[in-house]
Amino acid sequence: MIYIKQAVLVEGKYDKIKLSSILDAVILDLGGFHIFNDKEKLRLIRRLAQERGVLIFTDSDRAGFLIRGFLSGAIPKEQVWHAYLPDIFGKEKRKTAPSAEGKIGVEGAEKAIILEALKRAGILCMESKKPALQITKQDLYKAGLSGQKDSRARRAALLRTLDLPERLPPNSLPGVLSALMTREEFYRAAEAID
């Protein structure tokens, strides 16, 4: 696994699954074109961009470039890195037919191609030591935010307090929180919702 500091923005859940097998990073699934109307998620992306920068890694088709263009206009350019896949024609394994343009996206790209795209983006040559004491799922449990009777309500309260999207998936929460705060700040915020 390769740690990168920047939060990685991908079009969908299958792209996120693919990159999660290669990268140790905060990876956000944009939900495709839903990002155009999701003000909460865009606000989160802007916060992540300000804190650590973002890497936009969308497919090399028309849809991917529309999403990339939208995000590029919504985030200060000095906070954005771009990774581009080359045009590779074929279809992803899970699909029965190629996409409209016939191109392989992030989910179908081989690891070596993804790593080359990251290298060209300037990400892999940056100093990026993983910070110690990341917020984990175990921390969420200890703070009563998962695995307990009132966890959902406590999580919702924490998300409101931290001005994070209410629909932020619980599995994404440790990475997003680690990107925005220290473990100590997390525990203080969790105690404050009691």
C-alpha cells in the first residue's frame, strides 16, 4: 500500500474499491454526476483540499472530464492535483458491455497504469510520510459512534457538530476524520456531543 497525503476523488464506488487496494489514502466516491448537486459533499471536498489537497482521478471519458472540470472550478488550483489515465479501450470485468466510449476507467485499469498516472501527477515523488495515530474504527467504537445502541444518533450529532455531510458513510468516517483532525481532537469532539 502506498500512502498519499492528498484526498483522492473518484467517480464511483468501484473506482474507490480499486484504489483502496493500492492506496492508503482518504478516497471519496463522488457519486458520478450527483456531485453537481451535493453541496454538503462539495463543502467537505473544499475542506479536505484546504487541509491536505485533493487528487482528482476520474475516468478519461466525457463524463470523467465533465466532473473533473466542475471540481477544478470549485477548488483553488493550488490545492488540486490531477491524475489521468491513458485511453485504454476495452471493458471492465464486471460489465457485460464496454462503456459508451469503449474506454477502461479507473476501476478496470491495471495497478501499473494507475501508479504511472500517479507518478505523472507528481504524487508519488512527494514527501508523504503517514502521520502516526490515525483515527480508526476502534476509536469510533470507543467513542460510542459504532456498534452500540445509539451509535447512529451519536454519529449524526458528531457530523452536524463538525459540519460534515450527514450521509457520510460510516466506513469513510475514520479516513475523513483523520484528514481533518488529530485523534485527541476527535475524542474531544465526541465527548462534546454527550
